[in-house]
Amino acid sequence: MLRIQKWDMTFRLDHGKSPEAAMFETEEYMEYTQDRYLGCRRLGLNLFGPVRTGKISELYEGTNAGFKGTPIWTPYFARSYVPGIATDTIGKDRLHRPGYADRFAELLGQAAASNLIVGRGDGATEGFPDEELIVFFDDGDEVLVERDGLVEGLIVMHHTGSFWHYEQALCRFAHAYARPVIRRMKDKELPDPRAFARIYLDSLMARFTAIQDEYREEPRAFDNLFSLRHVRQDGNFAHRWNCVLKRLRMTDPAQLRDCLARHLQPALEEGTPQ
């Protein structure tokens, strides 16, 4: 699987940058992308790897006529293909297999904890209600791997939008992280919505507190991971990393659980089918 870097030299030349500035900014963004990958893995996101990087040499053929034919180097990321099923496409037939929904809820909750910590999402937050915040989760990047028709594991294929939400209180995203359960309950896909919601919530909080405890016990293993990167208050990765760690350290797990449970209440109160 090959992914071309989104904001490459072509993009920057198209937007009026000089070749030198376009090259510098492309290299900087590639470093930022790789740092995010490492940061996500350190905070428990089960990202598939390894991911190899490289560059394709080509001639610029974009919209900036003054640089037509200029040599450029386009970065790419390559990984092996993983056979599996995107979590947002799993249907009722699978969820009603014995034990399938419970194991899926457990793995989805674990993935949600790391996803929440690294703040995957997009868009502005100031002035917007919590229900309108954009969060990337259970939307195609999370893949279930099966064996003999049952769930074997859950792998995150790409860390799109990681460290976007790095300052906001985690409780602001409780609505978004209840959505995977509530949606499936409303669509009547779950054999036992109450059990699915309970397992999802318990797994999410167990994983969250485990990562939080690990950081509190060995802070240097996290704090020093990007210590050679310059911190800029305009929101570069080193700054975002420090903000995410501070938020992880300061978040009250009991308060977070209460926020999530409040949004999961419709499923937690749903009766078990006869």
C-alpha cells in the first residue's frame, strides 16, 4: 500500500512557494508525520508497521507556470497490505456470532482510549458545541483481523489527524466516543447493546488508566522522546506532544468515565433482547 504525502512540493509550488521553500516545508512536514507515528505508538495506538519512506523524482507539472519542468521530489509512505475488515463496515451477521460482539467491543474500547489521548480529529473547537467536534475514529482506519470467523485483533492502519486536538479537555470528546456504540444500537446491529456498551466503556477506561499510570511511573520515557526537537508555541509537534502529555497526566479518570457513561446511557440502559 503506497500513500503519497498530501502536502508535497507540488502542493506548495501550486500555492506560490519558491522551490527552496517548498522543499524545506515538505521535508519538515514529512518529519512531523513520522514523529506523529512514533508518538502514537508510544501512547498505545496499535498502528500497523513498519512503514517505509522514500521519494519519487519527477518534474513539476502543476499550476505555477513559472516553475514548469522544475525537478521535485515527492515523498511517499509504503506498508504491507493487511487483510481485514474496516470496523465501520461490520454488519449484523458478524456481530450476532457467539462471542464476536463482546470481543469487538473490548478491542474497540482499547483503540478508543489511545485515539482519545492522541487527539485524532480535525476542525476548530472554540465556539463549537461538543456534539459538533470532528473526531476520527471507527471511520475506516481501524481494521479488524479475523481468524476462523472470530475476532483476532484490531489494527489502526493510519494515524490521520493525530495530535490535532491537543489542548482541549478530554471530556469534550465524550459524545464522539460514545457514537460508535449509540450508532450501532440505533441501527439495531447489536445482540446486547447494554453488554456491548459496558465492555466498550470498561475497556476504554482500563486502557486509558494503564497508559496514564505508565506515564506517571516513567515520565522520562515519554518526556524525552522528542527532547531534541525545538518547541515552538505556534503548535509544532514538540509543543503538541508536551500538551498531550500534560493533559494525560492531569485528566481525572473518574470524571472522564462519568462523561463517557453519560453519553453512553441510552445503550447502558437498553434491555437485553429476549
